[in-house]
Amino acid sequence: MANEMNAQSLEEQRMRRQDDQDAYAGSAPAQPREQDPEEAAPATVLVFRDQHRQEVQNYAIVGQMLWTFAPQHTQKIPLSDLDLPATTKANDERGVDFRVPGAHEGQ
């Protein structure tokens, strides 16, 4: 009889564990969906000293270098190649925040 009670108790514990897992899975937050291309953030425009422009989606500024990251290409651009006031203005007009860390306004 003790064996029967142990077996019944084990089966109840397994069922409770399964119910807990099912309840947890049902309450798990939905996975974020991929952004549609139309919903992507507007590109940042870089204005060079020779006035040509380049749009980038993903970049980082490290020291005096701007790195652009595209799926198949990484590019290194010296900040001295950019017309920083024109780049800032062009992005402000697009509603995009472009700031160079440590740069002082008016330079």
C-alpha cells in the first residue's frame, strides 16, 4: 500500500509540474517582432567636406573616427573628412539626433 501511495504521489507531482510549465509558457511575454523596413529608424546622413552625402543606419564614433556597420561591410571614416556642422544640420532637419561626443557647439 505504501508503494501505491508513493506512486500516486509521484504521478501527482509530475502532473503539477507539467501544469506549472504550461501555465508559465502561457504567460511568457510575446517575442518582439522584427521591424518592417518601412518602420526602421530614418538613416543618418553624413555630409563630407566635398559636400557628397552618405546615408548610414548603424554607426559608432570612437575617438576621431566614425565607423559604419552594414551587413557585409564596415567602413572607417575620419571625422576630419566630414563637414560636422552640415551633418548635424542635415540630420536635425530629418529629426535624427547626430552628436559628436566631446564636440563643443559653435566650433
